[in-house]
Amino acid sequence: MNKHLLSRYAEAVYWLSRYVERAENLARILDVNETFSRDSRGIQNWQSIIQLNRDEELFAESGLEPSADNVLYFYALDPTNPSSIISSIHMARENARTLRPLISTEMWIQLNILYNHLRAMTRESLAEPRIVRFCSFIKESCQTHVGITEGTFYRDEGWYFYQLGRWIERADQTTRLLDMKYHLLLPSTKDVGSPLDVSQWNSVLRSAAGYHAFRRVHPSGMTPTDVTAFLLFHKSFPRSVLACVAELEELLHKLKSIYNLRQGSGALEQLDRLRGGLVNQTGDAVVKSGLHEFLDWIQSTLISVHGELGQDYFGYKEAG
């Protein structure tokens, strides 16, 4: 590590960013699932959210059925669930506490206010139709954090590690949002292309804040392959996986060139492999060959990128 930034600070600011991004994107996933949960497939839909996050065992320990109310509480306000929004904001706040010598007072105050607000909420705060307002509140609060950080955080190595956390988490969460629609909310074969199918893809785009950007590329019509390609491969949309990968590569190159950090080659190799697999694909190809499997490959590669960053910068041990 560069002498101007301790590795524990680099790790803390990286995770601060990841946890805030994770909370925002979980709110987006809950929001889009809520849109389609109040029907005959409702229980199935909420069970699928648990499967998507690989929390089957943890949720089963609660002894509750995977109803809308129970799953919403589990992922929004349950402090015993490390994947919940309140747990993510709590961990972001704890990392911010470690970073008090480095971050702005405004960043610290805003995270404190958000966390205390969540602590004061109850199950009733998530009752229909309040869940829509709750998800909007989380998204806006996380975006406020990003705005405050953009305007107040000093541009040294810490800034670059903050951005690394943000983009790697965003890429991962975009794949989860897309996987939820295609793998979990997919109608029967006869429903593909139906008004229900199109409305779900519309909702996914809006949850990714990508509807208007998508319409600039596709002024009319909406197909699953077009939406898939937009969220995965469109380099000008800041939530696409390819755009996130490009940002990650640029950040690592700048850490090398500006701060003379020699590490990061392993992460760059993984990102180069990932980018190669993205730029040579089309929406039609990945849907036909298996979108769920392709998304799994992206997620696994991002985990490898994280592991390389941890070994090079944060003192993680190499996997045996």
C-alpha cells in the first residue's frame, strides 16, 4: 500500500461504498418484486427472492413462511439478517466510523440520520402501500450519500477505493436485478411477449433507473433481448455491467499510474477476461444459450476480482 493510505482505511472505504450501493440495489429488487407479488404467484415470487440471495437456510431459521410481509421485513429491517438494508447501512456506518479522520462531516451525519431513521421503523412501516415509499426513501437516501461524497470527499487514494467498491457492487447487483426478472418472474412460455411480460421488463428498467435511457436507444418497442443487452452491454448506461467493468479497469490503472501502486494485476486480468466475454456477446446469444448461467459467470468473475483486490490491497490471505 502507498504510505499515504493505510490498508485498513482502503478496505473500510471500499466496503462503505459497497454497503451503500448494496442497500440501494436491494431496495430496487424489493420494489420490482413487490410490483408483481400480489397475485397467484406471490408466495413463489418472494421465495425466489430468498433463493436469489442464497438465504434459504438463514430464512428457514425464522420458522416463518416466505410471505410478502415476512420477506420484506427480513430484507428491509431485520437486524439479524446480514443481507438486509438496515444491516448494510449499519455496516456502512461502522466503516464510516473507522474513516472519521478521512471522510467529511456531512458524509458521517447523513449516514447517522439514515441509520437512526431505519432503527425507528417497524413492520408496520412496510405494510402495503408503504413499501413503495420505503423503497423510494432508501434509493433517495443512498443517492444523497453518493452526492454528498462526490461533493465533499478528498480526491486521494481513498476516493479511488470508494469508487472501486461502488462499481463492483453495482455490476453484481445489476446482474441480480436482471436475473430476478428472467429467472424468477418469467411467465410461462405462452406469456413471453405478452402485456404482462412487457410490463415486467418495463418495471425492471425503471427499477434500474434505465427506462428513459433505454428509450433513447430504442424509441419504440421493448423485447427481452433488447433490455438484456442494454443492462449488460451498453457502455453509455452507467448501471450496465460493461460500463461498470470499464470504470473498474480505469480506476485500477489510475491507482498504478498516479500513486505508483504495483498491485492490482490479478484483478485487471480478471476484468479483462470479463470485458472480453461481454463485448463479444449479444442479447440474443446469451438468452438463447442461457441467461441465468451467463449471469452466474459474471457474478463468479466479480467475486474473483474482489478476491484479487483483497489479497493485493487489504491483506486478505490467498485462497488455499
